[in-house]
Amino acid sequence: MSESTEGHPAEEKDTKEARLENPSGVLHLFQHESVPILLDAILTLPPGREFNKTEFADYAGVTRQTVSNYIDLLLETAIVEEVPNTSPRRYRIAKSDVVQELFELNSALNTAER
């Protein structure tokens, strides 16, 4: 913490509120209560597994509505991608830098826990 905010709760609160109003990166994802649960489920899916919203909800242990609420966020952040020409719409884990980094972070955290 910088000296300018150390010991000044009002300034700390302003900084926190500013972060929450303009979240970036991890905070952008984690500010949504159910997203960490969805990410944890994604990290344990078998490679190449396709799923629809209902299957993903069942796998993650959340409601289909929860998946519906956050699927666009997962698409926008290149965590999942749509499988072309599927009805009902199917998804899979995206082959992206974001997903690769999530798997590496998850592995590092799992190793640190032991």
C-alpha cells in the first residue's frame, strides 16, 4: 500500500469503489458470484468435451439460468467458444491464451495448496 493511502480508510474505500466500478482482468470475472464456480467446472471438463447450457449447469452444480446469465461473459473472454452449426447451441472450452493461463494458474494453486 502506498504511503498516500496508508491509514486513510476513506481513501481506501474510494480506491476500492473505483476498482469495482471499472474492473479489469480477474476482478471483471470474479465480481460475478457464480463465475468462479463455472470456471472451476471448466477446469475439470474432459478435453474436447462439448456441452449445452443444461449439461454445463448440471456439471457445474448450478441452475441453467446461472449458465445463461454468464455464458456471454465466458464467450467474450475467450474461455468458451460456440460449436458451429449446433442446435441447441453447444459450447466447448476455447483454445485461447486465457484458457491456457487459467489452467496454469489452477495447476500452480493446486500445487501450492499441498
